[in-house]
Amino acid sequence: MDPLLQLVSLLQLVSLQKASGCWELNASLAAVFGKTESEVANHRPAQVDGSVWATVLALIWLYACRSDDQVEWQFVAMKAASWIRSQKPEGLSQCVSDGNVLLGGQVTEGMLGI
Ligand SMILES: *[C@@H]1O[C@H](CO)[C@@H](O)[C@H](O)[C@H]1NC(C)=O
């Protein structure tokens, strides 16, 4: 992908993060992943709510697709991981593996710090 487009999508993701550290599952976020909102929503594992799913996906996308720019997003990711841990969600492993399938990543819960 064009480096400028990569930067724009990273900035877009960062701008969509809420103050609490999570993301909302909506069309803007799905567009960062190159997907439609329904495509992303339809793959959501049953145990987790939309924000947990959206936030896990955002983390997977950063680690899988933007690993070269980690310096730029490490604080964004730290805040997101801390929000996820605070939610104590059920079925997080399933969520990470479903997220890897959707985004074509191979990241582990340990890598994401969740
Ligand atoms: C998606 O959610 C973010 C964060 O709440 C918000 O800034 C953005 O405008 C929303 N996009 C749409 C299409 O609703």
C-alpha cells in the first residue's frame, strides 16, 4: 500500500478512538480495515459486545498491519489494551482468533497485552 495512504488510515484510526481507550463499531472504523460495517459486525463473536470486538480489531490491525510504525501508536494501543482488560470480557481468545481471521493477522493475546 502507498505509504501516504497507510499514514492516513493510521491517523483515521487514532482519531476514532474514544477518550476511554475503546472504539465504537461503526462504518468509519470498518473503513480503516477496508471493510463494510456489516461485514465487521457479522463476524463479531457472540460473547463480546460491539466495543470489545471493535477494540480488539483495532489492536490486531495495528500489530498486524502497522507494526513498522509502532512508535507512533504504542500509547494508543496501551490505552486500548488497558480498556479491554478493565472490561474483563468473556471469550477473549475466541475474539482474538476471529479478529485474526477477519483481518488476516497472526497476533496473540500476549502480543496485544490483553
Ligand atoms: C464512529 O464512531 C466514532 C467514535 O465514537 C465517531 O467519531 C465517528 O463519527 C463514528 N462514525 C460514524 C459513521 O458514525
